[in-house]
Amino acid sequence: MAFGVLGAVATIAQMALLSKVVDRVFLDGESLGQVGTLLLLLLGAIVLRSGLLWLREISAQRGAIYVKSELRKQLFTHLMHLGPGYTKGERTGELVTTAVEGIERLDAYVGRYLPQMVLSALIPLLVAAYVLPFDWISAALLLVSAPAIPVLMVLVGSHAEKRMKRQWSSLSRMSAHFLDVLQGLSTIKAFGRGAAEREKVAKVSEDFRERTLEVLRYAFLSGFVLEFVATLSIALVAVALGVRLLIGSIAFAPAFLVLLLAPEFFRPLRELGVHRHTGMEGKAAAERIFEILDTPAPVSSGPAEVTSLGGRLEIELGDVEYTYPESGQPALSGINLTLPAGSCTALVGRSGAGKSTLVNLLMRFVDSEHGRISANGIPIADFPVEIWRENLALVPQRPYLFYGTVLENIRLARPEATREEVERAAELAGATEFIGRLPQGYDTGIGERGVRLSGGEAQRLAIARAFLKDAPMLIMDESTSSLDPESERLIGDALEVLMRDRTVLVIAHRLNTIYRADQIAVLDGGCLVETGTHAELIQSGGPYARLVDTYNRTPA
């Protein structure tokens, strides 16, 4: 910004020196030698102006890069705080477009449009203030004609801005659809829906094309109108100067200087019009970015001084309730449950009973609206979120494996772990044999979502992560479902070792994984309806007994 103002001062000096040189050479008949000093000063002013313009561009780009980098960090950090509860209600492709393409579009908005808005006000005032002492008439003409450009810019730009927002929404939808198609490519091919999806993609692309053409039409119209008005304003000043020269009310030197400065007076306003199109694209993306940043996090971090639990964990849930924002029905209501230290508790119930919600509460992806969850007598809400999660290891039903190597995916649980520790964890998880068959062993890339591994192999990597993390509490979410008997046996053996001396919560639909639990808790409709051992609950003939009966009567 400062370089832009200094550049305007250098421009005024350049034009003033040029008018003096022309006046003394062509009107006063001075020789080259007599104006040599002025020519050197003029050259210096040109070089200075060029240098200041270069510094202005460099500083603007550095500022834009810094803003984009910080905003990308804030957006990613906030998405981490929002957690899976937020992202499951959004389209992944749209969020990725916002975090990548959206932030990149801020380059022109932050680096050019915003600084130009300030310069378009300061520089014309600076030029007018310089002209005013020796030609108040021209200064008044400049100041009177100048507002026409921003007024027209706002009138035309308001229509263009609405269309840019639609264009951005269309781009986000198109990106989200493309990602959905790529991730579900095998399903699309299996059901022979390739032609139908091509039509959908063509329709989404056509919608984006139409939105883009609408924006470009308004951009071209805006550019034409602003350029016409600026040219007309300069012509008005030039005509007025010509008339005054003819009647002798102004000398040639000041008139020529005003004529040189008139385009410089309108240049910032014209540049603002040029940058407005890309600036509005950035503004449309910025609105979506700040919409995400303004979304309150579902959990609040506790005080930093509460950092350690020490030893094994006993978890107590007291009158816990939770209702999802989009639902009027409580997902959990009045849950009172104790997970004794070093014990295994099996949580069972029909689909939608609230098992996954309970896991989300324990993992602090969301916080309970009522009641308290405590660990060793300390409310888990008092812990910083990341410190609390260090005490938990999660083995989900469908573990997420990242693009990278086997080593990198296991080491995710503890990034500072040595290769020997990773290999030991894989051995305990029963993964050593299949890893040894991979082309580069632990250094083999497994593709996005671990597509190069079978379901059982992916489960064993998830178990290896849990071994490597060595947390005092283990949560297993249906971790032996949908596997072949051999894989289930291997995983069962690994989990039996993993569960030793830990507080364990098992969430499963398959009852053969929970028979040996120390206690079983049965959820139904978000309520805890009964607890006890397998034998006790079978004898009571309640909901658990009916679940077991249904399971036993289901054909294998």
C-alpha cells in the first residue's frame, strides 16, 4: 500500500518534470544541454516509479501468500475441531474445493483488489491536491467526474456478484460430484450406470459453463462501461483545457501537466474495475470459507493444566444425553454406565440404538448436552481434547487408510515411533505375514483408502495402530464384521492380546465377539435398558435374550 502511494508521488514528479522539459524545449527553445539536469531527474523519476511499482507487486503477492497460508491453516485446524460430526453432513468434494481452490481464489482478492480499493481513493485525492493550487477548475472537474466510475461499478457489479456466487456454488457441486463418481467408480461399473453418470456429469458441467458465461458477460459489460466513462472523463478535462488555452486563461505548461496527470488520476479507478471481477470471485469463495470458520466447534477444550490421568481408566457415564442438531429425537437419553478399569464391556443393540453416538461422546467428537462422563473421577470435558484422545485407541469397523506406505499408516498412531516399534506392533496384530508378501514390505504403497489391501489386512493394520499407541482404553467398533473365517480368527487372536490390562468397550452386532465380555450393556432407542453378563441377561429373558434368539435363528 505504501509503495503504491509512493509510486503515485513518483508519477506526479515524473509528469511535472516531463511538462517542464517540453515547455522549455518546444516553447522556450532551450537546447538539450540546458535541460540536461531535468532529463536526468526525469530518468530518475521513471526508474524510481518502476522500482516502487515492482516493490508494490512483490509486497502484495507476499501478503496474499501469507494470508492464504494462515487461512488454510485456520480452516484445516477448525475442520479438525469440527470433527466427523460436521463433515458427515457435508460433501467432501465441496470442502476440498473450498480448502484448495477457494483459498487460491483469494490471491487476487487479497493481493490486488483490497489494496486497489484503498489506492483508488488515495491516489486520485493526491493528484487532485497537487493540481488544486495552480488549476482549481481542472481539479474540480476531476473530483466531480471521478465518482461516476465507482457508482457504475457498484451498479453493474451487484448483478455480477450474485452470479459469481452461483458460479462458485456450481463449481463446488461439480467438484463434489466428480469426487463421488471417482470414489464409487467400481459400483457404477458394476451396475452398468456409466452412461447415466456421464449424462449427470455433462449436466453439471453445462450448468457450470452457463454460470461462467453469465459472469463473463457482466465482467465484459462492466469493463466496457468503466473504460468508456474513464475515457469520457479524460476527454472532458482535455476539452476544457483546450478551450481555456484558446482564450488564454491558462498557460501551456500547467495545462500540459494537467493533461498528463488526468489519465493517472483515473488509472487507479480503472484498475479497480479490472481487479473487481477476480476480486469478487475471491469474495464468493471467502464467504464460504468464513461460513465454515464461524461454525462453532461441537466440543470445547478443557484447561491446559489437566494433562494426565495415570494408570488404568475407569469410565463413568452419569445421566448422559445427546441429541443431534438436525434431529428432534434424543440419540441417547439418561445413560448411566460404569466401565470398570481393566474390564471388557460389550455394547449391543439394534441399528440406530445409539452405539455409534456413545463412541462419539467417548472420543469427544461431540460433547454431551446433559450429564457427565468422567475418567478416574475427572470429567473428560476438563481435559484438552487432544490430551484426552491420547488415552484412547479406536479400532473401527472400516478403518481409514491413507495414501502412503504400510509403515506410514501404522506410524500414524505414534509418529515418533521407531521402525522396530512399528514392526513389533504389526507382529502383535498378526500382520507380519501379509506385509512380508508385499513387494516392498513396510515401504509398499497401499493406495487411497488402502485399496490394495483386503478387508482383513486393513483391519490388522488398524489393530497394529492400536498396539503401537498402547493407550489405556480400547474402543472396538464392530471390528470383526464382514470377514472370512481365517481373517476373523487371526484378528480375534490379535484383539485378545490387545485387550489385556486395558479398559475395553466392544460395539458389535455379531454376538460371538462379545460372549466373553465382563459385562454387556444393551441399548434400545437411545436408552440403556439392561446390563449384566451373558448368562444373567439370557436368564432374564429381556432385549438381549431376544437379540441372541434372533441371531441364532438367522441362517449362516
